[in-house]
Amino acid sequence: MLITAYIAFVALLAICVGLELSACRSKVSSRPCTNPAFLRFQLDYYQVYFLALAADWLQGPYLYKLYQHYHFLEGQIAIIYVCGFASSILFGLFSNSLADRLGRKKSCILFSLTYSICCLTKLSRDYFVLIVGRILGGLSTALLFTAFEVWYVHEHVEKHDFPPEWVADTFSRASVWNSVIAICAGVVANTCAEWLSFGPVAPFMVSIPFLALAGFFLMKNWDENYGRKSSFSRSCMEGLRCLLADRRVLLLGTIQALFESVIYIFIFLWTPVLDPYSAPLGIVFSSFMAASMIGGSLYRVATSKRYHLQPMHILSLSVLMVFFSLFMLTFSTYPGQENPSESFLAFLLIELACGLYFPSMGFLRQKVIPEKDQVGVLNWFRVPLNLLACLGMLILHDSDNKTGTRNMFGICAMLMVMALLAVVSLFTVVRNDAELRVMPAAGESQTSTSSPPSPDL
């Protein structure tokens, strides 16, 4: 498994580099970033945001391993993960309102503080302290994926008065660098934990200086801004009305809840499936991120002028790929006949599907959900998503039964069958909807700011 992981990582990395170089050579677009003032502003944002992302990704590979290192049972570890999901439900609902009222800059500083404390709790072997750490982790990741972006958009449009279309350029570059940072974070985590033999707590300690630097640059270079104070209950009610009034929105929400809940369960399960076979967890994690980056590159190629595939087709393919991967896992994790290499391949296919799924889902959500209802509808999307993930780990996983993991993959496969049925229904509804098609001229630069689930929730 050790050699397989390294060979896969090198091969995937080579494919990533090849695809990105090919995309750079074929890309024809004007560069709005030639404006010096915009470049300075963009750099101020990137140096903080990229440090925050690095700190977040560093914690992904060894979270489960750390709890296992502290001799907790699999069922106990599942409870800690569920606390992370539950906190993400709660804080995800209020993170936008919190950032608007507290201030986006203060919210980002709060992220640095809470995530640093979350990392420090990993030094403790006390079960309650670790649960508190996961709750703080849920708050931190909620802020990471809301406060930073809304701060940037406000400063970009309201203060600096840069053209709104330049926002897409910033987020497009951030999306690519996010994947690069994730791949590098896995290698750094593996180096600290395994090559230098500092153990699974080391990546969490390495995250703290990144968070401290992010907080320093925040206070030094960012100005404060606030959002409009809107009623949370009103936003939710308007989102619910939009959800129930438009069948396309309801079907998209169903697909998102089913697909992403399965991904959350996968995040929990990949370590116990591969770790018994001496897999280098950091390198495996980097391989996953490389596979996801390849998926994102293939999405851009598929929706380009040359191939002109539509996001709806790619969404269907991504769901089908995850179903096939989970079907593989039900066989490769059969007790007594485990095949870790086959499981690793299935996990890579899941990550490849994620790279296809997130930009296609982001495009469809942007087109289907009215801008004024985005926050309320997405809040409703998150609730079943996290509840399914929590129920999956609490009810389906039996730590005393060797077939528990295999049964979970089987149940996840059935959830993906339901997602496929929802995709077919959505395809029937929107097949003549020209609004949901990528125009040839726009295909070359189609990107999404949607992000995959944080690896440590």
C-alpha cells in the first residue's frame, strides 16, 4: 500500500501539471489584473486567505488517526465527528448573520482565534476537551467559507469600485490555488507526522503559525466592513418559499443533500479503511486532492468551446461515478477479503467525481436560485445534508461489527441511487431550459467558487 500510494500520487501530480499547463497555453482572455491597485488589493486578500486555507487543509489527513492514537474506539471517534457536523449545522445557519453584525474583519480574526484553540485542544487526551475542539472547528470552518469571501466582495465593489466581473477572476485563481495548497498540505502533514516521526498531532501544531500569520496580516492590512442587518427568520422563510415553489430548486437541494452527506461519511471512513495497511496518510490525502483538482480541470475542458458539454451532464456523471465507487467499496471492504488497493482506487474516483460535481452544482445553483434567496435556500440545503451524515455515522456504523464499514458503503450506495433518480427528474424538468446551458463563449472560463466539504469536520 505504501508503494501504491506514492506511485499514484506522482502519477496524479503529473496529470494535474499537464492539464494546468495545457489550460494556460489554450486560454485566451484579457487580464484584468494588470491594474496595479487591483493587484495590491488582491494580494492583501490572498496572503490571508491562503494562509487560512493552508491551516485548514493541514488538519485533514491525521484527524481520525490522532483520535485513534489516543486509543478511542471507532464509535467514540464517530461521536466526535458528529459533534463537528452538528456544530456546522448550527454555525453554518448563522455564520452570514454573525459576519454581517460583528463585522467581516472581526469574524475573520475570530476564525484565527477559534481555529488556533481548536488545534491546541488536540494536545489533550481528554474526550470532552476534544469534543469542544470539534465544536470550535465547526464554527471556524463556517467562518472560513463565509466571512472571507463576503469581506472581499464588499471591499472590491463598495470601497475600491473595481468592476464586478473582476470578482470572478479572484475567486477563479483562488479555486486553483486552493487545490495546490491542499496537495502541498498533505505532503507537509505526512512529513511532520511520519517522516520526522512527530506523530499525528504535529500537523495541528504546524497549523497554528499559519493561523497566527493570517491574523497578523488581517489586522495590519484589512479594513472593517459590515453587511445589512437582515432578519434570519425572514431569510429562512423566503428561502423555504423559493424551495417549495420551484421544483428545480427542490431537486437540486435533494441531490446536494444526498451527494454531500455521502462525501462527509467518506471523509470519516477513508482513514480506518486504509490505515491498517500502513498507508502514508498525508500522501494519500494529497492524492485525493490531486484527483479532485483533475476533476476540476476536466470540468473546464468539458464545458469549453471545443467539447461544449453541459453542467447538467457532468453532474449526472459525477453522481454515477460515486455510485460505482461505493459499489466497488462494498466488495473491497468485505471482512476477510479486504483489498486496500481497490479501496484506494475507489476513493480516488470519488474525489475525481467531487472535482466534477462542485463546479457543476455551483453553476446550476447560481442559475436556478434567485440571488436574493441564495442564503436562505442554502441554509435549508445544509440541514438535511448534515443530518444524513450524522445519522449515517450514529446509526449505521457499529464499531463492534466488522461488517459495519461495508454496510455503511452499501447504504451510501443506496443514497446515491436516490440521488441518481433526483438527477433524472431534474434532467427531465430542465432539458429545454436554455438558461442552464453554458454558452460556447463562456465555456473557456467557467468556474465556481463552491468548495468541497472541509476535510476535518
